[in-house]
Amino acid sequence: MQLIFEQSVPGRKGVMLPASDVPRAAALPEGLRRAEPAALPELSELDLVRHFTNLSRRNFSVDTHFYPLGSCTMKYNAKVLENAANLFAPLHPLTALLPGGSDLCQGALGMLYDLAQMLADITGMDEVTAQPLAGAHGEMTGMLLIAAYHKAKGNQKKYVVVPDSSHGTNPASAAMVGYEIITIPTAPYGDMDMELFKQAMNSEVAAVMMTCPNTLGLFNPHIKEIADIAHSHDALMYYDGANLNAIMGKVRPGDVGFDVIHVNLHKTFGTPHGGGGPGSGPVGVKKALVPFLPMPCIVHDDDSGQLRVQTDSPQSIGRTANFFGNFGVMVKAYAYMIMLGREGLIQVSEQAVLNANYIKEKLKGYFELPYDQTCMHEAVFSASRQLEHGVHAIDIAKFLIDKGYHPPTVYFPLIVKEAIMIEPTETESKQTLDAFIEIMIEAAQLAESDPAAFAAMPVSMPVTRLDETKAAREQNVCCVG
Amino acid sequence: MTSHYCPHTPQEIREMLDAIGVASIEELFAPIPAELRAKTFNLPAGMSEFETLARMQQLAADNCSQLSLFIGGGFYDHLIPAAVDHLAGRAEFYTAYTPYQPECSQGTLQALFEYQTAICRLTGLEVSNASLYDGATAVAEGALMALRATNRNRLLVDGCINPASRQVLKTYLSNLDVEIVELPPLDGLLNRPALAQELDDRVAALLVQYPNIFGCVEDFSPVAEQVHAAGGLLVTAVYPVALGMLKSPAEIGADIAVGDGQSLGNPLSFGGPSFGFIAAKKAYIRNMPGRIVGETVDKNGQRGFVLTLQAREQHIKRHKATSNICSNQSLCALRGLIFLSALGREGLTELAQLNYDKAQYAKASLAAIPGVTVLQSAPSFNEFTVSLPKSADQVVGALLAKGIVAGLPLGQYFEGSENLMVVTVTEKRSRKEIDLLVRELEVALCN
Amino acid sequence: MSIYFTKEHEWAKVNGNLAQVGISEHAAHELGDVTFVELPAIGKQVKQGEVLAAIESVKAASDIYAPLSGKVVKVNSTLDATPEQVNESPEQAAWMLELELSDPAEVGSLMNKEQYDAYLKSL
């Protein structure tokens, strides 16, 4: 397909602006004006619409294809959530900070307030800030809170402990806040090695970051003990909420020793992933960390019974984003939560876990299952048996594309060779799961009967396999013209 | 109650449990020790989508959406062509995820490549990433990028940068070994004497913004030369709509440009989601944070697009990554691209001119009110600072009661600025609204 | 001149008090198509085992550790434009840098070619 810039015809326009109703002002001094207008594409509205419509058709998406991308929770995004978000489009965020302004946005402030309370209930935390704009941003905010906590106590802390199965964002977020990383290997039983963990702990550890269930889809039964050990060193427990979809109503991280948590509204609470964002990563904390939460925050004014915005607090870490966070995403998550309600959210976790275990059982005869236990919401296989025939996880991914399935996550977690990480989510029907299972079995059989067939795949897409080396070496990241 | 978002029938659940070899769903949760199980879970009962929407409508009705907005401060009330909503609302875009599998994600990948191109052309710089979270975090990421690229640890920050961005920068860097020196504004402009005093060979970058928080536009070209001579980088925060008229960051000599893309086709939505952008000279591409889309070819030599230079990123480099960012604001960036493509080369210029003309009209009208003066130290684009004969808070409060958001009072950000407010005029404000603002302001000043 | 290897798959060709450094064929193969080599500044002092350089492929990034202590006196800047040399000729053309050794006796802690081959088999 042509780039939109390649379709440009000088003088054409895709939209007409209103005529000016004021006199033309004297021009800015030349030293401040740009020499040439930016070379943006020039095309009619129809050509614009066709271009982007045709581009959209070159995507797999949840609405068009089963999308069992592990660790990403690609569940169905209810359509009513989109309608709900549009209701708040014209509100300017700074209105709430003006004298008398909070009275004019009680609905928005009320939603933010309630959302925080509901998330606190789900996670077992005392307070929640919704300011972080994505999961990793939540992690960084959490690490800043932990750093502020230790600083206030006069603690000298240097390290953050993470298991080697963690998401890459965990060590990256801790490093952005200036911590050094101690990585603990995974034991043969699929959880962080307890002995090595105990040896690694010392008084300079600021926090232990855990994903629970972890990226192998396994729930660590020793989590309370780990928390107790961490706390005995005055290290705090951080919960990466990426896998919260597995345990809603079953376990509350705050009850089992976690002090800080982020949740991914775009994973667990049904908001769309947008081709890579926007997400939203609210952070919940226990009481001891509440004084450090970022500003602005929403407070209930007992005198007036109204909600208002607080912009300052002596011990706050400050501000992690421009305003209140990805508000539009929160509106969708809030609508999702009130729609599903208590029973609905419990059912979400139950059926997410049911679906993952169903796939695990049906496929374990065909693919290596390195940790053969009851899993939570995702199952991690290895293509090691297929590799004996020269077929890699990536080849199986490309086979699935040709069959009309978005591939699972491959090559993550890093600790499983040729990993294939399947997260079906709760919204898929048994028929969809059965059809997917059949195709996966077909892939396993083809790996034995005709391994060479994979090399050409995919053949049904607008492009075949792409040369990523060329892209990385040449770095053509924009169209010159 | 079975929700239609969890489609299994009881019969199917039975069959699946049998296939797994367990008696109940509860058994699947057996790996979680009983003492760790939730004791409380207090959410209210669920409801239908119709009741849900009604509840959301009620909440929305508790907001006043009919305000005449003369406030900006980083988020601007601009027109959004209808095509933006419809195209970005295509489920193939919004229900996809990060394009890890390029062959079945060419739609998102090509769109992001086009987005990067649009940002490069707008800023005049050579490389852009596929978006950051927002304008404020983009300032912080731009600063971090400059620190990495220069291997220095001192930042000079123009005090005229949006206070929210400066706060985010401070918070981001609060635990790192970096010295941040804020140059206090001088008459609404970069404090050049202070800059001369502070600039040394430890400075990684000078961070500036144009138009700045006061609405002033100044020529930073000489400043760029000064900073480069000291071996530092110039990082500029910019308002993309203003780039329809103002010198691009590249023309000024900036090394890194950042900004908030809300004004490009994203609704105000109480502050988000929008997107942050970052562009730079090509020499600094390896220090860029976040996803980057690159052009390549497939096995048949056909053009295609992939995520590239991923070895900078957290999923490969973990604690040594250039940033922890994973999810960005792709869909908002797509809206930005559609917006810029709809307007096109002439349209963006025209839009900037409309904003400029209306703001100049408002500026002159407000300056004519006795007791009101306008900050004249530098030209302005679509925002300007007025000095009132009484507290700006009081005046803004009085006008708010009449449905007009007259501006952003500066007293909360700068000491001794209680009577100052920044007035923003976009193309959406009619002459009638501007005239009404002037009249009501006069009334408020008399009372 | 003799070639020695580390467990992290660097090689060092030692000639008097100078040593050329690169990565082994095994390492180059494991990394896949190399896209970038980050070379140190000339004059950089390193101790044995410290991070000396870094190398990136499409899907991996790894550090290169100093096989021996010393000072960087030369770098192979042709790798900037043609990092593919690391895949094509990892133990010849794609030498990365030259160290002036501060303690040539450290060579004793490295593996010779035979020992390294045996080590690879044991992995």
C-alpha cells in the first residue's frame, strides 16, 4: 500500500475550516515564523477515509480474530464502554482547579473517586491513585513511592529484587528510579527459588517486585512467607498487576502482604488496547505509603459534601503525569466494573482460569509443558519438541497467522526456551477454543510431517516475513520526501 | 447470573472440567492456600449495559459541558474533523495490541510509520518514536534522553515551561543523581543572564518551551548556539498546532523536540488520554525511549514495516533499557495522524492563522479595558498573559458562574502573580464569545 | 600470537602486552544478525570482567566483558557501518578493540582454543 504521503496532491484538502470572523492580525516577526509549511499529506476526505479504512483491514484485532497474546489479556472490549467515554469528551481538566470549578465537574470527580475505591476493594489496598498512564508508568510510580517511604524513614536502600520470570518493565522501572537490580532465578517448581531469595535479601533491599500468578501462569503458594521475609528487612512488596485477571475475588494482594500494586485497566478491566495504548495503570498502596501519593488527588470535603481537587501535600512524590491520568480509559474501566459487578468479576477470573487450563490439558500431549501444574489464566508451552524438527516458536506463530489466529506471545518469559504463552481470556467461547486447539495440534503434526513448510509462512498476509535486520541496520523511521 | 461476556453454558463448563479432570472450577484455584484467599470483596451487583450507560449519563450530567473555554495550559479546545472519530473508531485499530507480529499488524505499523513521518515533518527533525504517554512525561523523557546522549548530569530548565511538566520532570528524576537548575522567568521569558551564568560543561541540556506558559514566543536560535558551544543539547517542548506558523524546532537548532499531541484530534476528556511525542536528530536515535517503527522489505522484496531497534527496550534490555515504557498512546497518535492528514499542509497553516488572529483580536480587546494590561515582552500565538487590577482567582471565579472559563490564573504557580492570568483563544471561540468575555470581564472588574 | 577465550565467549589474541578482543563464533551465532556494536572510548581503563562494550542483534542485547585488564588503545570503527562483519568473520575481521594489558599474567585465567571447545560441548 502507498504511504499517505505518497498520495499527496498539492492544493487538496481533507477538511474545510470555518471562515475567520475577526480581522487578520499583523504577522509575527519573520524570525519567529517557519520558512515552509510542514509537508503534510494533501488529499480529499474520501481518499483519506479509504486510506485509513484499508490500513485497518491489514490488522488482526480482538474484534476480528482470536488473540491469545499471553500477558496482555486481550479480552473482548464491550461496545458500550466506547459510548460511555464519549460522554466526557468536552471537559477541560484545569476547570476542576479553578475557584468554584470543582462544582462544575462533580460527575468526573465522582467517577475518579469511586473508581479508586472500587480498585482498592478489589486489590485489598487502602488508597489508589489513578494518575499513572500505563502499567509500566504505574510500576515507576510505585517505585517512586517506595523510594519516598524509605527516604522518609531514613532507610538506606539500594536494591530491588525481581524474579527472572518478571516482565522486563519491572527491572526497567526500578532502574529508572535509581535502584540496582538483584535477579532471582526460577526454581524447577516454577516459582522464584526460595533459598536463593533468602540469601539475596539484606537490609539494603528496598522492594521485592512480584507478579502473582507469575508469567508462567503459576500462583506462588509461598507468597506470604516471601512478604514476611521482605518485611523483616523493611523491604516493601510490590505487586505487578498484569495478571490480576486470574484472581479477582479470589485473592486480594493487599491481604497477603503486598504494600504497593499497579493494575492495568486495559488488561483486566476490559478497555481496548488501541494498537499499543492508551492504557491506564492505577496504583494502590497500604496506609504507610498514602502520604507519598502523587498530586493532584480527589478528596471528599465533609463540610460541603462535595468532591474537590487537592494539589499539594507535604510528602507527596509530586506529579507523574500532566493531569488526572488517562481519564477516558478510566471511564471505560469504571463502566466495565459497575456493569459486571461483584459476581461478574469473580466469574471473569474463574472462566479465564478454566479456559487456560482447558487449553493446557488439550495441548500438553503435543507441546512441551515445562511446568506441568494447574495454571491460572495463562499456560506457557515450549516448542522444544518441534525444534527437534527445526521448527521454532516463531514458525508456529506464522502458521497460526495463516490460519486466522493472532499468535500467542512467543519467546516470553525468557526463562522458557521457545516459549509459547497462551492467554485465552474469559470472553472466548468453547467453540473458539476448540477450533484453536485443533489448529495448534495441526501445527504440531505439520512440524513432524513437513517441517520445511513453515519457512514460507505466512502466505496469506499483505507481506511475507519481514527483514528485521535490515530495519535495525538502516533505521528508516520516517518517509523522506 | 451468567454474563454474556463469559459465554460458556453450564453444560460446556461441565465438559471442560471433565476434560481437565477436575470436579469444579474451585478445584482449579486449589494452588492458592486457603489462608491467602480473599475474605471480603464488596463490589455492588452488576447490571445490564443499558443501566450502565444510564448511570454513566447521570455522572456526565453532573458536569458542566457547555462552558466557553478560554483556558489552555497544555490542553486545548480544538475542532476535530468527524473522520478522526470514525477512522480511529475502527475496531481493527482500537482492539489490536502492540504490533509484535508484523505480518498481521501492517495496518497499525504503517499508520505509526506515517505518524512518525508527520511528527518529523512538523518538527523538522529526522527521527520520531511511535509516541509517549503525554506532553509532561515527554519533557521528562526528553531530559533523560539528553542525559544519556551526553553522559552529563546537570539540566537547566527554563522556568517558563508549563509548571505541570516541570513537576513531572522533578518527580521522574527525584531519585537519580541529576542536578536540576530552574532558571526563574524574566518578564515572562527565558532568563538569559541566569542561563549565561549557569551554563557549563556539565550541562546535558537546556529545556525550553514555546509558546511558553505565559504564551510568549521567543527566538531560541542564539540560545541553541550557546548551549551547543558548551557541549549540551537543546530540548524544546512545543505546541504542535503552533508549528503551523512558528519556526520548527529544527530551524531553531533544537536537538530534541517533545510535546503533547492532544491538540491534534484528541478530545479534552478531562485530561486524557492524549499522547506525547518526541523527535530528535538521527544521531540520538539509540537513546530514544519507547517503540520505533522502521521500514524494511519482506522475502519478496515488498515494502513492509516492523518495530525496530527493540534492543533499546525493556523487554530485551530490562534494567539497562532506555526507558521502562511499554504501552504508549498509539490510538491517540493515530488520531493525531488522521487529524494532520485531514488538514494537510495548507490546513495546518490556516488553523494556526485562525488561532493567531482570534487571540490577537482578544488580546487587543482585553488590553482596551481600563486597568487591564497585557504582557508585551514578546509576541504571542494563541495564548497571552493579562494583568488584572485585582486577583485573577476572583475574576475567574466570577466569570465561571456565567459559564465562561476566562483563563488560567498564575498565582498558584508563580509567587507574586496573583493578578496574572493566561487567556487562550482557539479557532473554536467565535468573535461573539470573545466580545462577551471582554464585557463580562469589565463587569467583574467593576464589582 | 595466541588466542584465548572466556566463559562469556569473548576472545583475546595476545601479542606481548597488547590484546585484540572480539566475540567467538559461538556467541555471534547465538546472537543472530548483529545490528550494532557499541565500542568504548579510546583510553578507557578496564579491569578483567568489567563491561567493555555492548552488542545488539534484532532480538537481543548483551554486554562484552573485558577478558583481561588494561587500557583501550584502538577500536575497530568499521563495525559502525558494517556490524554484519561480526556474523561473517567474528574471530578475524570483526575484532572490536585492542587493549594495552596492565597485567599480562591474567592470561592464565583464560581458556585456550581446545579448552574452550570442550567448554562449549559441556553447555
